[in-house]
Amino acid sequence: MERPTPNRRNTPVRRPAADRTWLAVFVVAFGLRLAYAWLATGPNGLPYGDSVDYDTLAWRLATAHGFSLGPDSAMYPTAFRPPVLPWITSLVYAVTGHRFFLGVLLQCVIGALVPILLLELGRHLFSRGVGVIAAWLAAFHPLLVFFSGYLLTETPFVVMTLVAMLATVSWIKTPRPSRAIGAGLLWGVAALTRPTALLLPGLVLMWAWAPLGLIVAPRDRLRQAALLLAGLAIAIAPWTARNAVALHAFVPITTGGGKALLDSNNGVVWGDPALRGGATSVVRLEPYAMRLRGLPEPAYDRECGRMAREFLSAHRSEWPAMALAKLARFWRLRGETATSGSWRRAGGPLDAMVRFADPLLLWSVVTWPFAIVGLVGMARGARRFYQSLVPLTVIYFMLLAVVYWGALRTRIPAEPFLVLLSAAGMDATRRRSRLRRSGLTLVEPARSLPE
């Protein structure tokens, strides 16, 4: 007898429950960042420090006055700041008008993307469990929350670095020309967000060139590496061309590199024990002001760089001490020091919290031991080559701090990668604890490929 065919139209199909972790993480991360921005900046807050330039540039772009600084009566084209942050903020100002807090609110939205990106990067490099832990850690990370409350390049730069890193890992796992050039384009956008990303693709290519890296024929490996660099150049080229026309000089991204080098490598900073390892602007002091007076922006920046190199050349014997001073500031455990300035409004509601406990100190004491566990576990694991990209990126930003200065602002791009190491350590500790309770022994696989 023939079996009746089931009515497939009326049979309910069971689908796996959708993973809503990313949504929960985003909601929590955005809520914390919005709350902090409300308390630290406020809906009626005004820009100060570097935020003044970014706010001015965004409003000038929104009102069709170009990428320019200076007073309204004497605007001049500039390349002193990188273009991505002013441009995306100008899109908000063009719709809402010149409302500074809405620019900060955009930063909160961008900052809430960091945990989601870490969820994916952790899954690709470690495991889904590590990715979930890293996402929740990033949602609450005090530095990642704090920098979302200001109109600065730090938050969009962290996001673009993670996006470019995800694209790079995807390219390494499945090497294709289109993925190579796509990763290069994203690294270009990251460099236009903050020029300190410009050399990072070189580190990524050295990592990809290792024996366990890009698994393709030698000729194809060279071609795909060239495509990645071509993508980088394509992304940057329009801005470089704009600078050539507006400033009559070859400026790949910004004219701020020389001044940044001088701010951190000068006699004033090195001569004051309280400032050593940090930075302060000296361009209005003599003899610096005399050498810079009347120079156009590109020449001004070149002269700043020349004076910084002169100082460094005259103090070669003190380079190790300078590096240690900068690294001490880079790895400091506290959010504020006597010379670092304050990240909150004086007399605001956050004062009481900071008097009670420094959030960064508490965070560091709790998470850094797990980062060490994660680093040790990574060195012993079967995926250690792929995961080595995490500490290599941290080392890259450390070296930049040695060249320029040590500060939380120079450390913030390394923080998501420290979060990944902490998450790996927490996940390993959790698994070992479960195994001990069950009486089993953890045996690492001989070899495992990334997910």
C-alpha cells in the first residue's frame, strides 16, 4: 500500500532561532555612550580643543564653503585635519543645521558598532564564544565609551580599522583579487580617517606573506598584494589630488604630521619631568615661532618635522629614556593625570564617580590578567599564526607612540585588540573551569583552521 505524501504546504518548518546577540550588544553599547555623552558634553555643549576644527570643517562642508578653516571673513583651504570625520558629520549638519550635540550623537552610533565588529573579528580569529565575550567587554569598555562622547577621530578610526581588518582576514582565508582590492580600499578609508593607519597595511602584508598566510601560488601572491596596495592608493588618490590643487603641494593626507612630531619631541616637553612622554604645542614659542612665521601650511608642517628631527638627532643618547617615558604614558592605568587634562565637564555629575573610583583603573585591574592568559594561550594554540595579527596590531600602535607621544588617545586604536586577548583569556579560563569540574582534561587539537 502506498504511503500518503505529507502536505508540505501545511507542515510548519522549524527554523533556527536568529542570533540577536549583535542587536542586544548594539542597544546596550549605544545606550551607555549616549548617557555618557549627555553627562560629559550635554545637549547644549560646545566644541573645545581639537573638536573645534572638526566642527568648523563639518559646518563649512555642509554650507558649501569647502574644506576650510579660519574666521568666516578669511577662510583658507586646509589639509591639517583628515577628511572622513568632518565629511560624515557634515551630512548630519546639512540635514539638522549646526547642532554640535547631534555630531556627538553620531559618534555614539559609530562607537556602538565597535562591539559588533569585535563579535565578528573574534569569531573569525578565535571562536564564536570569544567574539561574544569581546563584544560585551567592548560595550562596557570605559575608554571606548568615553571617546564616543566627543567629536574626535578616535571612534571612527577604531571602527574603520576593525572593518579593514575583517576584510583582510576574509581575504587571507579566501584569497581573491576582488577581496584584495576591497581590503586595500578599506585601509585607504581608515587612513583618511586618521593617517596613522597608512603604514598598517604594510604590517598586514608582511603577516600575509608568512608561510601560513596567503595560500596561493607565489606569482598570484605578489599580484594580490599589489592589488591591496592599489586599493589603498585608489582610496587616497582623490584627496591627494584635491590637496595638490588647493595647497599647491604634494600632501597625501594631512599637513599635521610634522607638527605632531614636534609637539612630542622638543626641549620644552623633554625638559619638564611632568610633561615627559607627552606632548604640548610649542609653535608659538621661540625659537620655533620665528622659523615658522609666514610659511604656507605644507611648508609649515615640513619645517615642524625638520625641527623635531633636529631635536631627536641632538639627543640620540636619550632615545631609550624618551621611549620609556612615552610607553609609560601609553600604558598608564588611570584615565587622568595632572598633565593629561580632564575628559569631563568640571563640576558635572561625573565628578563624584571619578572621586569614588577611576573607571580605567578598575577595568585594567580586572581585564589585563585575562589578556595575558589569552596571549599565552594564543602562542600555544593551533591557530596562533592567524591570531598573531592581534598582538602585532597592538605592537604597531605602541611603536607609533614611541615615535610621537604616549597617551590614551594614541592607545585607543589598540584597545579593541586588547579586548580580544582578554576575551580569549576569559573563554579559556571558563572552559578549563568547566573541564575541571567534570574531571576531564583539555587536549588542544593538532591543527585547526579559522572558522
